[in-house]
Amino acid sequence: MLLSPQQVVDLSLGAAEAEAALNAFRSVGRFRVLVCGGDGTVAWVLSLLNSTAGLGGWRTEGSYTPPVAVLRRRSRGSAQRR
């Protein structure tokens, strides 16, 4: 299964774009979040999910919290360390 352009968010466009994407999926119900990047990107997305939920955002008590998966590109040196 491939992702459609509506399901992919370029985080370099800023927090407003990412928040808009999360809000767009509010009506979907159950969805998943795939973060492609390093530790900083993952931390930023998790923080965004937490702050959006905590400030009267898409999540309410007892509602769905999306699972988050992380896809990292293997660094060039990691294959040589084995």
C-alpha cells in the first residue's frame, strides 16, 4: 500500500503544516503516524502530538491515541561497525 500525497506532510514547512495535517485526520478516527527522520524529528512530532492533544486539540479523554512508528535511514558508518 502506498501513501497518497494527502497523507504525507513535509515537516520542513513548519509546525502549522503538521498541526493542520493532524487536525485533518481528526475525523478519520483511527490513524497511524510514521515519522521519517532522526531523534530530533521524532521528538518534535511526539511533542506536537502531545501539545495538540493537551491544549483542547483532537484528543479527548478516552479517545484514540495514534501509534507512532519511526523510520530512520541507516547511517553510512553503521554498516561498517558490525
